[in-house]
Amino acid sequence: MPIVGDSHEVNLRTYVSAGEVPGVWFLSIDASNPLAVVGARLGFSLPYYFAWMSFEERGESFHFRSTRLHPCTPRAALDVQWTRGTALPTAPPSSRDYFLVERYCLYALRSGRVCRGRIAHERWPIHAAEVHSFSSSILEPFGLEVSEAPLAHAQGHPLDVDIWTLENM
């Protein structure tokens, strides 16, 4: 059964470090909640865009669709179907999974200065995932393209994430 209207997000990010502090730099974040879009743009200078999204869940199978509706931005869409597999063990700090999933800072540009926001959350409970179909135009505004099958993990359950205010670097 499709769930439309709940708050969903999809982000395109890259991995960065400022000194010894690893974090993420968001290229775009599409969100279905217009209040989250306005709040994140004003409060954290993050590139949030309003999008229509739907999420269907049938047991361990999922179908997610997103179409960016935000004015004055390139159109972008995502349509992906996947199956969640078995829970993965806690990733050791030297692993690729840890590198991709466990980030506790975000970086953003505010008034021409790089700023850092600390993030707190439990470790992400990740599962193996098998992607059955994938179509995206989210990368194109950045001159990027998908060159191979996407690496996928599935979230085990939702987590609460706390973000502190941005600090100038």
C-alpha cells in the first residue's frame, strides 16, 4: 500500500573531512515536507528542495519514487525498487560500510564560510539490499552519472538524529 504524505527524504552527498573530522557535504536533499525544506534551508544552509514522494512497503520489498517540484531548480527524479535482506553485523571502523554510513558531522556553506554541524545518532542498523530497478536524474544537474549498479544498504529501522547549530570553521 503506498504511503504518501509521510515525511521522506533522499539525498545526494559526498564525503569530506575538515582536518581530522570526517563528515558529509550535501549536494542536494529532496524532501516531501515543505516545513523541513524551509527550516533546513534557513537554519542550516542545506540544499533542500521540495519534492513529491511516495513509498510503498510490502514485507521486505520497497518501492520509492521522488519528483522534485521546488521552483527555480533543475527537475530531478528517482524511482527505485529493492528488497531488504539480512541484518549486517556492526561495521568495524576500518570498513567501507562504516565509512559510508557512520558520519557525525555535516558541512555547509553559510555567508561564504564553511561551517560544521555536529550530528548525534545511534549506529545505523543496516541490512543487505538487492536493487531490482533504479532510475535517477538526481545526479545530472551536477554533471554526474551512474556508471554501474548502485551499492545499496537498507535501513533496519528509523533512528532519531540530533543536529547541533552550525559553527564557523
